[in-house]
Amino acid sequence: MMATAVLFDVDGVLVDSYPAYRRIWSRWATLRHLDPDLVWSHTHGRRPVDTITVVAPHLDVDAEYRLVREIMAAEGDAFPVYADAAAVLSLLDGYPWGVVTSGRMPTVKPRLRAGGLPDPPVMVDSSQVRRGKPSPEGYLRAAHLLDTPAANCLVIEDAPAGIEAARVAGMTVIAVRTTHPADELTGAHHRVDTLRDTIPLLTDWLNRTRPSTR
């Protein structure tokens, strides 16, 4: 039996951060006299520094990232986990899994814990990669840390950039339609409406493959 692993994006998959991040980026765009809709369109699945570099190349990316984080801090606890996240993660008892996020570990981990979710055995955040999604670097690093071939990894994503990253890495992708319409998620192998809808696909994947230690 081949080793297998499941990898999750965080925002839009495990954490319902869409409303809060929309407010954060709209506030930043307004302060910098940028089009909020244009800025928002470049945020999905990308590291904040990459978004800033694209939409405001004339500004100092480090200074602007600090400002974005200040605005984020003002949001407080507005980052709840999805109601079905615990049920999905409970299926993975004994199986290798991890998260690959464009956020930062000191921010992401407390949000998962606040929602009663376990710490991921492996977490690859924006500080651990040279290039963020849609580069496959993060997903390939997670597979390496889990000692699992990329082809044996199942990824759950919500954004086109993340889907592209996982596909380029050679992984199977389930897309949840939590933040994007179906026609923007055509790169995924499977598309479902909610995280709960991934359960049958995830269960089938686990039934067909087993970690080598089981």
C-alpha cells in the first residue's frame, strides 16, 4: 500500500476568513487610493507581500505589509473555523496531513486552536517559501516534510492560485466553492460546494490508499 497524505489550504478551506480579509484589503486600498476591487482580485491564495508587489509596485512592500498587519490586528477574532472543519480533520486520525498557507504560522495557528482544531503535524507558511502560490513550492515542501510522494497527496483548496500550485506539484485537488464560483475552479479534479462535501471524496481517497505505517 502506498503512503498518502492530505494537505489543506487554510483561508477559505478551514477558516472562514473571506469577510474579514475583504474588509482588511478594502481598508488598505482606500488608504493608498487604490481600487479595492482590483486589489481584492489579486489577494486570493497569494501571500500579502505578493499582492502588494503586484497592485502597488511604487510602494515599499515591507512598510505596506506592516500596515496590512496592523489593520488585520484590529479585526480581532473575526476568523472563525468552518463548522465542518473538525469533522473533516477527524477522518485523518493516523494519516499524514498538513496545511500549506499564504499566511504566517503565528497568525494561523492561534485561529485553528481558537476553533478547537488540532495543530497540523506539518505547516508550511509564507515564511518558508521563496515563492508563494501559484508556485508549487509550498505544496512540494509539505510533501517532503511528510515523506510522501507528491503524486500521493490530496489537496483541498478554494482559490485558483492554490489549485494551480497543487496541480503543478502533481497532486490531486478538490476545490471547495467557498470563495470562488465554479467556473474559476476548473483546474481542480473535483469541485464541491462546502468542506462537508469533501467527506465522501476524502473517505474514498483514504480507503484506496493507506499510510505505509498502518
